[in-house]
Amino acid sequence: MMRHLNLIIVVAVLLVAVILSTIGAGSMHALKSRFISNQAPFVEAGSAIKKKFEATTRGIKTLDQLEEENSDLITQNKELLAENQLLRGKEEENQKLREALDYLKKDPKYKLLPARIVSRDASAWWNTVKINRGFEDGVDNDMTVITETGLVGKVTTVAKNESVVLLITDENCKVAVKIAGTQELGILSGKRVQSADKPELVINYLTKNAALEPGQEVFSAGVSGGIFPPEIKLGKIQSFHTRELDGQAIVTPAVDIPNVEDVFVVMGAK
Amino acid sequence: MKNVTIFFSLLVCIFLSLIIEQFIPPLRVFGSARVDLVPIFFCYGALLLPFPFAILLAFLTGLFVDLSTLQFSGGHVEIALGWSIFFYVLFASLLQGFRPFFLRGRWEVHAFASGIYAVLFITAQFVMITFRRGGIEVSPLVISKILVPGSICFLLSPVVYFSAKMMGAMPVKRRVRQY
């Protein structure tokens, strides 16, 4: 009797799983959005704790570095060295913010919304991050996310105060690109499996005889009906090789994806 | 009543694990593998709780994991909601067979279950995205991304087991019926 009951429970639960798998992408999107909204306070708290922790470890690192520097610069003015020690951490942060603000002022073409990365996807096969902006801030699906140095990715899920951004290092994030100084066009995407330290991007569908050199810059092509605006920097060519039907280039991303913290959501043309 | 308390405690632990995992950086020494904490709590519950509770825990864990990992691309979902539930429920049913050993205090059952489950789950995800995207890619990086989380689960499981035991979550040793 008990075994029959257990079997019924398993079958019922599996049936619910099957029913859930048949619901449309829109409903799944709504469910995920609600789940992210529920997680948001915990993620925010986690992000704040992580930031404090990192600030502490950065302080320790700076002292180590300063110790090294101290031995090299022993002849230099002691007063100046001490001042540097105190200001180093703050100056770095200040510089970052200044660069971001400059970029915000400089770029007149698009309306940009500053955002901060609050967490990173823990799964093994997907490259996504969560940012602290959601539909309450006007963020919508497929909006482009950039930094002052280049393209970061696109928004794939929007919750109330948080959004999921698919990074360009993910195989599913495909961007039409052009190579500076050439007529070459191709499709750029991330690799399925790659190291978190030095992510690489791949451009497929280049012509076989494309004369590409390492160091050439790659920009978004901005095709009509596409998501990404034109002329956003993606990276630099690292290597090029021909395949049976096309040419393939490996690209070093312009943005330091593993360490990026502050980003901008492109809200649309001004 | 104790089962209900353990069930809800584990559910909270699983929910929090999904959040904590997001803040643990990838292990750069081991091919950027990620730390997976959910299997540790899930396997503990699947081994400790009676069948209906274990299945309910598996269902909710699968749902949480699915909602965390759902990926949308071009208006499509890469791996549909529900498949994790399927996987978690099947594994919970299987683990119930090892429950008598676990209840007799065999902590290594939990450690092996967590490690094996983490490996199986990540492999299943990889197989599914491989089918979906096409092109098989097997490299040392893929293997480390699969095996390292399993090894970490295996190593961390005793910590959870003995912590839970200290908090009184472990059952009293039962005498096995002699036939």
C-alpha cells in the first residue's frame, strides 16, 4: 500500500514537471522574473557584504604592494610615500568613477543608465550577471549593456529592481561585427567553455582570405533589426585562421569581463 | 513535527545556497570551476527525510534550480523549466534506497551521493546544451568544470552532516529489523 502511494507521489510530481516544461517562454520569463525579485534583497545584501570583504582584502593587498614599492623607492621623499599610501585606494576608485562620468558626458548618441553588477551566475555553462536595475528603472529585454571601454552584453530577463545580463563571453550572445580598416563582417560570440581568467571571443563567417592582423579592432556592425547599436568596441583580433568554408578569428574582449563592476544600460537613442 | 522542521530548514538552506553560490568566485586553479552547494543540502534531505518529504524537497529544489538557471536567448528558453525537477525527483527516489544505511550513521553515503549528484547534474546540463547548440566539445576544461564541483561537494558534505548532527538534526540510530 505504502509503495503504491510512493509511486503515485513520484508520478504526480513528474507529471507537474512535464506540465511546467510545456508552458510558454513568456510564462517562464514571468516566473523567473518573480523569482529574481524575491531573491533581490538577499542578493543586494550579499553584494554589500562581498564589497566590504573585497575592500578589506584590497587594503591588505595595497599594503603588500606598498611594502614592495617602499623598498624600491627608499630614496624618495618619505612624506610623499606616506601620502601615497593613504590616497591610493581612494584615488583608484575616484579615477574609475571619473572615467565613467566622462563617458556618460561624452557619448551624446545614447541615453545611458548607470548600473552595478551585483552578482555573477554560479552555473558552469552560462555567463550571465545580475545588475541592480530593473523594469522600475525602465530596463527592458534585449537592451545593450556597455562600459566606457566596450560592449558587455544584453539584458535577457528583467525583474523589478534587478536584471540578468547575458555576457558577450557566452556562446548564446551573438553580435554582428566589422573589423576596423577592412570590409570584413562576421558573427562574434563567446566560447561554450572557457577560463574565467582570460575569456576569449570568436568571430565566425569571415572570408577565407581575410587579411586580418593581430591587434585590429572589432566593432559592432549595427545591422538593421539587430539589438546592438553600431560602433561599439568589442575587442582586438588575437589570431586568425581559415577553416574549410570560412575564416575564424579569436578576439580579446575590450572589457575586462571577469572584473567589471560598473556598467551602463543603453536605454535608447537620445 | 521534526521532519517538517528539517524540511523547511533544508529548503531555506537550499534557497540561500543558490544566492551564496553567486558570490563565490570561480576556482581559477581548477579551470574556473564553480562551487555548487545545493547538492549537499538536497542529498542530505533526500537521505534523511521520509519519502513524501524527500520528493517534495526534490520538487522544490528542482524548481528553484530551474528558475535560477533558466536562460533566454532570442525569445527562446535554452533548457525548459521542469527538467531539473525531473532529475532531482529521480535521484531523490534512488537515494531513498540508501536511507537505511544513512540512518545507521553512515555519513559517507551522504558524501558520495552529493559528489556523484553534482557531477551527474552538471554533466546532464552540458549534454543538454550540447544537443541544443550542436557540436561536441570535450576538453580538460570541460572535465574540470564537471569534476571539481563534485569533489567540492564530496569534501564539504561531512561538514554539513556533522554540523547538522551537532544541532540535533540527525536521527537516533535505529535497529535494523532482522529477518
